[in-house]
Amino acid sequence: MNNASAGPSSKVRAESSQPSEAKSKRKRGVFQKDLQHMMYGFGDDPNPLPETVALMEDIVVEYVTDMVHKAQDIASRRGKLLTEDFLYLIRKDMPKLNRCTELLSMNEELKQARKAFDVDEEKLASIE
């Protein structure tokens, strides 16, 4: 009897998730190659099952979408979405926060290096 009652409720859950998928209408498989490489880097098979990659893509896209919506809610008071809004959301997850700040500082260093390289190229071009 428990199985009979569990059946319809699981169908209801499955049906309720389908309209949200239809509503978003996003391209699937956009991140497939990147996710396969990441999964392999974390110990999965070099060629994971396509269903596994699709599931991972759904999870990642849902997580990022949720984070963007939450950050937008925070930023709505100010009217402008900033990087700090995302850092605020992950403030309690120290490994994630540390990695984000590390990547942001590395990005800033790369910008400075590119800027210095462009200036050097312009000086060389003007000398010749």
C-alpha cells in the first residue's frame, strides 16, 4: 500500500519539475566538454556517461541560476549587481570564499600584466 501511495506523489514531483525546464528553454550540452574534463580531473572516467554529464550540467546551471537570483535580490536595493553581492552570499563557506577571492585577485593581476604588456608594445611601435 505504501508503494501505491508513493507512485502518484513521485509522478507529481516529476511533472512539477518539467514545466520549469520548459519555461527556461536553455540550450543543453553547452558545458558538456568542460564538465567532462572537470569530472575527469576530480577522479571520474575520462569518458563519463552522457546522462551523468547532463545531470551535472543541470545541477551546475541550477546552482548558478539560484546564486544569480539571490545576488540580484541583494543588489536590487542598490540597483547594480556587483561581485561583492556574490561574495556576501558565500561568506559562510570559507573554502569557497577563499577560492573566489584568490581567483579575483589573480584576475586583477592578469589585467595589470596585460595592461603593462600593451603599453610596452605601444612604446616599441612608436620607437620604430
